[in-house]
Amino acid sequence: MRRWREKIRSSTPLHVVDLTEILSIFGLVASLIYLLSFFGIAFVQSIVSSSDEDEDFLVGPPAVPAPAQCGLLGGADAVLSELKAFLEDPANFDTLSVVFNRSSRFGRLQGVQCAMAGRNLYMRFSCSTGDAMGMNMISKGVQNVLDYLQDDFPDMDVISISGNFCSDKKPAAVNWIEGRGKSVVCEAVIKEEIVKKVLKTNVQSLVELNVIKNLAGSAVAGALGGFNAHASNIVTAIFIATGQDPAQNVESSQCITMLEAVNDGKDLHISVTMPSIEVGTVGGGTQLASQSACLDLLGVKGANRESPGSNARLLATVVAGGVLAGELSLLSALAAGQLVKSHMKYNRSSRDMSKAASLSS
């Protein structure tokens, strides 16, 4: 600025600069570019870093996240599509059955259902397992099939023998729709006289309550297979008493309870539909003394040698029958307004426990 003031006083043109001023201007411009580049101005960075030399870059595909530990991962979509078509082709079922069935005397493959999700292929095997619940039996058969497929589809990566498409010990629509274990429908007709004298209510009230509570109420809650009053209570009790897997109560308790008036509206028709009761009469907890005695009491202990699987099917009907009775009992108590009173009368001690405690001390 001082030099420019001197030029103005001496009437020297401003555009006339000497060597020192030229160097100063270049230094100012260079400093300005450096500061802009330092603070991340994109177009300046491109000017500073540009090069006339050609460089070779190896650009790989974006990183692919590791698949979840379930199902099967194929090397490419074409491989998965080919594998899915192979599994669903009826012409290949006999071959798959031979491979699957060699794992057990009772395990028999009935079908394979496939579903794709991205680069994953999920397979759901259906088979009969005799009187056993059959989880271990099925796992061995599936492993045989996977080993067989690996030879014909070497690009296939087996991520896990279980892909949650089963779906075990989890509420899932696939079990509610397709079934798992034993699918049972149990029904009964209750005479008007019994409804009034024993259940202390009437047919119309029970039908209305079931629609509003079990159907509409469960829909409001977004229930999945829970269109019932308390099926899980009965299922859990029977499972523990007969040596079943209590954790499988999750899907085994899926149930829809239906009530309607019949015989000119006088009598009550009640039914429970349970598509996924998972039970067995051999193996696991069924071998425990108390549980074995309960199975013997029901007439379903052990394997049925004449008709394999009939004992397990009969036990499933016992479960459904118990659920039906429990549904009728609770709905009647609710319709009659007796639920709280009955709990206070039969589920609470009438003794003064504080006095009993003081006497014992």
C-alpha cells in the first residue's frame, strides 16, 4: 500500500511494477491458493493435486457385508437360482429323499421349500419323524443333503445348518401358515343346559366375548397366532409334565379359538385350531421317571411299533383337548364376571400367614 501511495504522488502508472512487486504478487497468490486448499475448497484441491502423468488404479468392488449366520450363501445369483430350481424340481426329489433318509430308520423327507433373500438361499425341510419330536433326526438328514449338494454346487457356501426359516422356538408366520410338528383341530358341542348350570353364563355372551376378545382384541394387539384366551398355560403345563421341550411352547401355543351358536342358537360349538404342536413320546425328557409315568398314564409312552408316529399324534390331540377345556373355562369365567372372585377364593390362602409365622418362630 505504501508503494502505491508513492506512485500516486509521483503520477507513476499503477500497472507499472518492478521485479520486487512482481515477486510479492506471486507470493500473495501462492499463499491464497495454499490457504484455500488447506481449508478444503474442492476445486482448488483439484488444481493443486492434478497431474499430467497417467497412473494405474486398481478399483475393486465395494465391500460386501458378511452374511448372517443362517441359510446358504451362493457365489453368484445364477448359482443360487440354479440351486433353487434343482431343489424344487420334482424330478430330483427321489434322489434327495435317498440322501436324507439314510440318516435314520424313521426320518422320511416329505418336501423342501426354498426362499431367497439377496445372496442367501434358505431351505425348509419337511419330514416325518415317527414318535420322536425329531430335531436331531432332521439335523442329520439335512447335513447329508448339504454334503451331497456341495459336490454338485462347489461355489455354494454353507453358512449354517439352521437358518431360522424352520422356525424353531420363535413366533413366525411360516409356522402359523404352513404348520410345524403336528397340526390339530379339536372341537366340541356344549349343550345349553351345561352352559347355564355349570359355566354360569349363556351361549350368546360367550360367542360375543370370543369375537371381541380373542379375535378383534388380538388383532388390535397385532398378535401372531395368539387368537386365544390362554392356550400357552395349558401347553406349558402338559409339556413339562410329559417331558417335552418347554421352549417350544412359543410356536406350539399358536392357536385360534372359535365359538358359534348351533342348533337354533341353543348350544355352543367351540373349536381350537393349533397348526404347530411340537411333541414326541421318545427321546429327550420323555425318559425321565415322572414324565415317563405321565406318558404311560395317557397311554402314549414310547414308540408305537405297529404304527410309528401314532403315539406322538395322540399326544398332540391331548394337548389340543386340554387347550379347548382351558379356553372354555376361562371364557366362561370372564363372561360371568367370576374371574377375580375365583382367584381370590381358590388361588389365595385363607389363613393369616403373619400369625402362622409368629407361632412358628
